Amino acid sequence: MENRLYVGNLSYSMRDESLQQEFSRFGHVSSAKVMMERESGRSKGFGFVEMGSPSEAQAAIQGLNGKEVDGRALTVNLARPMEQRSGGGGYGGDRPRSGGRSSY
């Protein structure tokens, strides 16, 4: 995934379409997604862009990392693989069910 980029320090008014336009100057943009808060619908200030190739991704990093967009200096680098989250909510996993006994 050498063509998937993390984009940080986005303005709160940034949307998917404007993020895609900003990166399209450096090549084909396969996808552009600004992460949004569920409750307020406001940008979380970061997003992800997938470029058409690793060389286009490097060009976007060189061209946009540290560049001011909407009054904010962007942070652009290769996205790290998503880390596995531990299960939440109290359900699931290999824990015994009621009574503390395993059914194995």
C-alpha cells in the first residue's frame, strides 16, 4: 500500500471533493476520504488519499507535505497499516459463557 497516504492538519471545512482536487495535481486519485465525527458531522482534521501509483503518492508527499491549505500546513506521509483493535462491548472472544464453565 505504498500509494495510500495519511493527510493530517486539515481545516475543519475540508471535504472529500476538495481533498481529491488538491491531490489530483500530482496524479490519479483513486479515493479521498476526510474522516468525520459522527455526532457533529464536522471533520476530525485528518483523512486518507489513495493515489494511482507509488510514484504519484511520492510526488504528492513532496508537493503537499508542509504546504499551507486553507490556512493550515498539511502533514502528508505514507499511511501505516491499520492496527487491530481489541474487542469492546463485553461480548465476543473466547471467553466462557455463563457459569464460568467452558463448553469445549
